[in-house]
Amino acid sequence: MGYSSSEIRNVGLIAHGGAGKTSLAEAILFNGGSITRLGRVDDGNTVMDFDPDEIKRKISISSAVAFVDYRGTRINVVDMPGYADFIGEVLASIRVCDSVISVVCAVSGVEVNTEKTWEYATELNLPKMVFINKLDRERADFYRVYEMVKSYLSKDAIPLLLPVGAEQNFRGVVDLLRGKAYIYEKDKSGKFKEEEIPADMKDKVAEMKEALIEKIVETDEALMERYLEGGEISSDEIISTMRKAVLSGELVPVLCGSSVENIGIRQLMDYIVDLLPSPVERPPVKGTHPETGEELERKPDVGEPFSAWAFKVALDPYVGKLVYLRVWSGEVEADATVLNSSKKDEERLSNLSYPMGKSLVKAEKAVAGDIVVIAKPKVSGFGDTLCSKDAPIVFPSVTFPEPVYFLAIEPKSKGDEDRLSNALQRLMEADPTFKAYKNTETGDTIIAGMGDIHLDVAIEKMKSRYNVELNVRMPKIPYRETIKGRSKAEGKYVKQSGGRGQYGWVWIEYEPLPRG
């Protein structure tokens, strides 16, 4: 079933590694009915972490996308890696999101990559939410971590949900706006009962609700005046005003739960629908004309010419090359032929599909706001713009950081050199932060990336997918010599072999040039 642009939510999950993003994505898909079984990262059976290296290491290595249809809304969940080695995946994927949820562990709190990914979202002016996860864990502390969120992420963070119970006794959440407690079954089914707020929480809830209402009405002058005069404010007005404040970045809602125990997820999903923006509520995307360089823009509207941006390339061992697209404007039918304005060539949208982790769900067409996949493209790759032939535009690509970690490699068998070359080319095609080149001074083949885990994964892929066994070592250092001081030398050459003979007298003087 297709959805209109206003019925779509493109939500990115960002975090420091180990905060539970992938488990949260799994719980969202389960509660929305996209999957019938709640997978676990430790068991290697989640929708988002499907790559063999992800299953083996129990971490996200690549961004993954899946969707859930909930309350008449298509929620596209973009699960991004939490480790700095895979920052390239985050920088590309976060650009196609209309909002982000920062997942924070209730034990470890705000960490380095929590702040970094938050900064990326802020640079893109994305509306944000915070989900404090793992409240069932020992030493979990919602209120301590909430203070960290306010200190390190946003002073405008304000709770919508409070936990009922703590650690192993965590059993539900209180919704401050709705004034109800939701107590969950302990079987991870996501089933809950609506109950009155526990007596020992009533004072805390009243205090936090008053602070929440005040924070919301402060963002609307007319509502603030009515509030101060003691006028009645409906719950619909509160939600509507809060939504505007979230979209403008004036407020950051804080929710909580446990993705593994499946507690608080349904309330999170409700607030995704109620508070986070659809594509039509985001600003136009800027680009340039491919021939003239004239600045252009595309509004997130089906009435605009079709345009899309390729934010991810995956190499499926069975399907082949897959290119993930975010449709910025217009609409397009499956198997249509469009312009790849980056390559100045035509591209057919073959096997147009919606991504569901590693699975693909056939799509008849795509509209502004959709995230779709095309298979076996003729020319398209990462960072390319696809658009209507009659309205060409090129969107800027991503600027990635330079590699920081280097290794020298060589195939164990000389006969594998061609296979190695092919493997390196494929890996660079799928990962813009992975580089490979020949060092002309030492003769080493160098691979370069964002860290040791990044290159370990690349080496493992060359072995498992391309059957290339490697010798790996640190690169040789090409030493160079330079003249440090002044020196002078004299030499004479005498050769007498009859006749006139040969004679030479040479003076030579060395001195360094100025530095630089």
C-alpha cells in the first residue's frame, strides 16, 4: 500500500554504540506488525543487523532501513551505526531523515557518539526526540540520565513519559500529557493495561506535568496569555502546540522504556506520529542545474518534478548491486526511465522496492518522502542524483572525513591479484570512507579507513565474499633524507695513460634551502 507524502515519517535512530538502537527498531517493527517475532541482537536474528559481520560482532556496521504501517502512517526507520569507525554511514543516512530519535542508555547515559550524532542532526536542523532505553538494567537511572541529556544535548529537553518502577522492577510508563499509567505484561508481548497513576508517583507526576505544560505554552504567546489568566487549554491544543515547537527545534521530547522488554514502545510510536514531521513539513532541498550551475530547489511535493538522491549502495550476493534512494520531490512509476544527472546518463528504476532490512517489498510507484531501492542499476552509485529528464537538477553529495587508519595488504596467492583488485573496487563503491591505493614509493597496496574495526570488517569481507586470503601488516614507512647543514668538499681526478692524460679539480658545496 502506498502512502501520501503527508502520511510518511522518516525517522533516524542515532546513538553511541550499545545504546540499543537496533533493538528499538526491532521493537517498533514488532509492535507495528511488520514482524511477528521480536528478534534479539545477541541471537543474531534482528531485521536491521542482517549482515554476517554484524551478526558475528553484535554491532551495526551499515545503515539499514525498514518500515512499519501504524495509525495510517508509514514510519520508515533508519537504523544507523553507533561506532565512530562507521561514521560515513551516519553522515549519508542522516541526510535522508526528516527527524531523529537519539537513543540513550539509562545506565551509561550520554556518551561521545551520542553528542557527535546529535551535532550532525543539529547541523541539518532536524527535529529531535530522546528515548532513554534499557530502564530494566541494573543501575539504570532515568532522572540522572535526563539531567545528562539537558546538560550535554539540549536544555530544551522535557519528559513526556516517566518510568514506573526501576531496574528489574521496571514495568511501565506514565504519560504526563494523558495522565495515565501503562503497565506492561512481563512476557515481552508489548501488551499493557491502562491504569491510574501509582500513589507514590502522583506528586512527582503533578510536578513534572506542570513543568511540561509551562514549557509548551511558553512557545506560543497567545496560549501563554490564556494559561496565565487561568483559561482552559484542551489536550488537542497542547499536542498541536508541542508539535510546532518540536518541528521548530524549540522543544525536545524525552521518552523512555526498554526495547528488549518491549515496554514503552507503543507510546513512543504514538508520539512519532503525533509530534514528528512528515516530508511536506520539511524545507525544500537545494541543488544546481547540471549544465548552467544555476541554484535550484525542490519542494517535498508530488506536484514538483521528480528528484531523488542515492544515499546508500549495498552489494547483495544474490540480487547484485542495490541503490537506496530518498525521493525528494514528485512521483515516479516503477521501471520508469529517468536521468542520472550526476553521470549524465539514463537510468531505469528496475525492481523498485521498499526496503525491509535485507528483504525488499515491491513498490508500484514512489512519491516525495519515500525511501526506496532499485536493483542492478546501469550507472547509478552513491551520491548520485536521479531526476526528471525535463527538469534536471544535481544535489550536493556528502563530505566525508579523511581516513585515519592504514594497513598494507597483499594476496597470499599471486593468482589472487585480479580478485583482490575487484574486491577493493566493490568495497570502495559501497563505502565512500574506505580507500585503497598503491604507494608508489614502497610498492605497498594500502587500505585506509576510519579505524581498526572498519578495516577488520573490510578484510573479513574480502575473505568471505570474494575468496581472497590476505597477508596484512603495518605499512612500510618511506624514509627520506635531507641536508641539515652546510658542507664543502674538494676532490681531484688524475689519470695518466700516456699522451696528455686527464686531470680534474672539483669543489662542491651543499647547504639546505629554507624550510617549506
